[in-house]
Amino acid sequence: MLHSENAPKKATNLSLSVATLEKARELGMNLSKTVDELLEKEVRRVYRAQWMERNKAAIESYNARIESEGTFAQQVNDWLVEQGEAPGAQDTRSAA
């Protein structure tokens, strides 16, 4: 999605706490790299959260269908059991 290690950089202005900025400089931290890495993580987190919210109804519908019908693999296994072609196989929905 983002990985910015080799991506072009763009200068920007940030307003940071003086105390935090001074301490970071004392510690020899690379501010650009640190902010870039932290911002990338936050962008990924917010992107995922928004994606989950946008797709919430579809995910809930899918989960409900799987709960009631089982997965395709479970359906095939159940059919094989009914046909007597899967010796020792169990109904996978009741095993959980």
C-alpha cells in the first residue's frame, strides 16, 4: 500500500512540542524518518478501520451465511459423508 522507503520525499511544516523536539534531538533521533514511519503506521490503521466500516454490512452478511450454511469445504465434506465416501469424516459445523 504505502511502503515509503524509496518513495520521493516532500518537505512539509510540522508544529511539534518544543520539549519533545529538544529531547528527540538530544537522543539523536532522525525526526523525518521517525515521523514518516509513525505516520505510515497510523495511515494504515485508519485505512483499515475505514475499510472495515465501509464493508461492515458485507462482512456481517458473509459471516452469517457461513454460520448458517458452513463453508464450501464443509458442505462438500458433509455431502461426502452422506454419500459414504468419507469414512470417519464428521460434520465439521458441529465439531466447532
